[in-house]
Amino acid sequence: MKSLHMNISLLLLGLSTALLGLSMLLLGPHKHITLTTDFYLISGLLPAKVFNLVAAVTFIASAILAFLSITKDNLRSVLGGLLIAISIVPLGSLLSNSMWIASMGGFPVIGSGQGVIKYFALLSIGIMLTKRPMSLLLSAWLSIIPVLLVLLWIGGMKFTLLEAQGIESLVKSSPFMGWMYDFFSIQTTSNIIGIYDLIAVVALILAIYYPKFAMPAIVMSAMVFVVTQTFLISFSGSLSNETLLSTTGHFLIKDLWFLVCLFFYYSALKQLPSKS
């Protein structure tokens, strides 16, 4: 991976994990960590504030490693191992019924379930940073699977009334998307966003085998996550003077991980042999 792409990736990774860690320290115990400790049946072993402290310190440690890794290549594999460990814990809780909406065929619960599946991106980044030998094709797939997963799963939810209503306040706050409600209903607006997400999924898959789709696919997908970051400013419930980020802010900032995955994906595609 080219140095510039790697440095930007590490910067985004450090920024997101630093904000998450510091925010957790200031916020204190919250339900998302409790859902995980409940799943592992360990909530009663220690006070909730201890589990929150462990999570916060771990994120801060990963942020420090990410920033140091910009100039110290040898720390990247250590960072990768830590990110793998961080991601596996919440991902395990996906086996809990509380993370899924059974009545909707298994879509992730808005907030908790959707927030947890974003750790697939952190897992992918961790594996890529450990520098394990792998083919460029495998590297491309490994880096893009989390993006495909979130676009397909959460994008698919856009066609449901529950998700359409769930994103209404976010979309309305956005100067880039709020105008859609002037022309379309809540559900139609959500459907349009869902169609966009699904087109991005198809383009990302095609790009692996047809290089001409690479830039359109990456730009389309990246825009999803870039626009998400603007909600941190436009949506009043994202930031807090007391805790930096709210739990909504936690959910949004994790989308920076998908931008990192796209950097790894682009790097792998650029090195794949051209197809005639």
C-alpha cells in the first residue's frame, strides 16, 4: 500500500478511535457496552464503569499506536493485532437475539446491531495491518467485504418503514440530503438512498474484475461514508460539550473505518494485473 494512502488510513483510524475512547471516558457506562457484557454473562463480575474504562483505554491505546505507526512501520502489526482483538469482542455479541429484528427477517437493530456490524471493518483493517502474506485478489476482497456488508444490510433496510423513519431526523439535518423531503415522501427518500447503496455494492464487486468500474465504485461508496460524517456537524444530537460524542456520534464516527477499507481496496486493485 502506498505511503500516502497508508498514512491517511492511519490518521483516520487514529482520529476515530481517539474520539471514541475519550468520549467513552467522559460518557461513562452506556447500554452498548452492557449489551456486550450481558451476552458474555460477565456483567455481574465487575461494575459497569470498569468495563467502560477497559473499552475506552483500549480505543485510546489503538489511537496512539495508529498515530505512531505513521512513522514507525514496525508498530503496524501490533496495531493490527489490537484491532482484531477489539473487533472480535463486540462481533461475538451478534449471536445474541437482541441484535436482530426477527420480525423483519433478521435486519440488525437500529443503533446497537447496526453499530456492531461496523466492527467487521475494524476486523478487516486489523488483518490487513498484520501484514500476513495474501494474494492481491484476496486482499481486495478482504478489504471490501465489510463495505459490501454494511451497504447491503443497512442499505436493504432503507426499504423498510422502520429504517425510513429512523434516518429521517439525520437526513433532514443534512444540507446535502435534506432537500429530498421537499420532493419525496419519507419512504421514497429512504428507498432512493437504499437503491444508491445497492448500486454501489454491485459496482464494487464489478470493479474487482473490470477495472473501469474501480473509480466510480470507490467514489460512490466513499460518498456514503463522507456524507455520514457531515451528520456529526449537522445533527445536533451527535456532539456534546460534555462527552465530545454522543452514542449517535459513536455510531457515525465508525464510518471512517469504511473509508480506510476503501483505501486498502483501492491499493489492492491498483496492483492487480490489468485485464484485456
